[in-house]
Amino acid sequence: MLAGALFLSIRSQGQNETFKKLLVAFVMPVTLQVLSIILGEAKATEADGSTSYIGGYNHEAAFSMIIVSFIFVLGLVNRSAISFRTTLFTIAVVLLVLVNYRTAILTILPIAAIFYFTLVEQRLKPSQKAPVLTIVTMVLAIVFFVLSLSMQERFADVGLLVGNLDLIFKAPMYFSDAEQDIMSARVYIWSQYINAFTNADLLHQIFGFGPDSWKYKFDLYAHNTYVSYIYEYGYFGFISFIGLLAYILTVSFNLSNKPLGKILAFSIIGFMIMNMATMPLWNIEGLIFFALALGTVFANPSVQKNYLEHQISMEVK
């Protein structure tokens, strides 16, 4: 319903007007987070002693999707439509870092990178693009490196997992106590689901065990959309979900508005990354972000559609 409403709004009054009005919805949660920072009201959530500023909300996973959506909407408004757009975008990225939810930070990295990259690109002459954009890319890489060093302890488990991907397919009974703690026990949880799926009969592997069937076998949800879907919906549901994401990504890259297409495509890539370590589609906040992305993608004409319309008009003439 939200994606449909957004689609109609963009088609009737334009993208800038739609998203300027949509920004109003973020005033309360953003204000609450700022107040929590000023008043020092933080939630201690991690064993490493780090804290999350989430404005009094119950959980940082849900609140992080609100700020991710805020960043997404800001990125879709043209710089001439609102004042201090770049400043607001930068502040929103800082607010997301202060939420201190790893998967959300990884989600926003491609969105932020393409936002600043496009911002510089739009202001350059064709002859200036190659050297200046090379420098911008280097600066973004340095910023990412500095951030990774400053948050090294928070993301140490991510590097450990990347270097030991075979852990995901390791039978849970063979996990050591140290391995069970990797990424807040996520890897251990994934291995339980994957092990149960691979040892299931052919019918369950094709169609899965059914929605919410995990409750009858596991104590915790999968903390990974892909792992959860392959267990609950089998190969059929998993491939369908991947196909949907691939289709949306392809449409985004083929939009006639190239800067918009880049932001949408990298936003969807970020969303796909987020689904690797949490389940945003479980939360209403995650569903809202997905609806915003879908509505925007389909409300804007693709290159192929424009080409076909041009061909039809030429034939009519």
C-alpha cells in the first residue's frame, strides 16, 4: 500500500515534492535521537562496552532502519529542492553511526559513497571528471579506512567471518565456545538452520518447512533473511526472493535518470547486505524502507520504456 501510494504521488506531483513532504515523518524519531545524545541517554547493547543512541526506542535494529530510510529519502531529493541537503545527509550518516548497529552501518556505506560521488560529479565539466573523481574516490577510500580503524573492535567479527566462510556450513555440534560467539552468535545460529535444511528430505528442500516453522525447532530466529527463507520456503522461495531483488536492481540501473538510478541501485545493494546479518523485512521499519525503494523504482521510467515510447511516437508521426 505504501509503495503504491508513493508511486501515485511521484507520478502526480513529482519526486522532489513527494520526498520533501515525506521528510516530515522523520522529525520525531530524529529529534528523539538527538535528545538522547544531548542528555546522554544511551543503551548499552554490546559486550565490548559500546553504546547505542536510539532515542528511547526498544531496539537498535528497528530504529536503525528509520535512520537508514531518512538517509535514503534525503539522497533522493535534489539539492536545489531543500536547503542544506548535503549537511543534513552528513548529519544523518553520523546519527546512524551513533545508533551503533553494524549491519545498518554496512547498509549505508554504498548509499553514502554514491551520494558524495554523484554530488561531486554533477558539478564538474566533462574535462574535469576523470582527475577530480579519481581524487574523490581516493578520499572516500581513506575515509572508509579511517572509520574501519576507529570501529575496528566492532567489526572485527566481520573480518573473521570473511576469512572463515566455511564456518557457516560447519555442523553446529563442532563449534567451539569461541566460534559460537562470532558476530554475537549469528554464525552459530546460521549453521543450525543450514544444517537442518541440508539434512531434510527433498520435498522440504524444494518448498521449505513453511512460514514461522523455525519456532518449533529453534530458540532464536535466523538473523539472516536468506538463511531464514531457504529454511522456511526452500529453494523455490529462496530463488524467487533473489530473483525479485535482481529484477529491482536491474530496473534501477536502467532508469533514464542515471544519478537517481545509481542511488536506488546502491541503496538496494546496501539493503541486500543488511539482510545477510539481520532480518529487516521482519520489522515494519524495514518493510517501509523496502516499500520506499520499490515505489520510487517503478514510478520512474526506465531506459527501455523511454526507447519504446520514442519508437512508437516516431511510427505515429
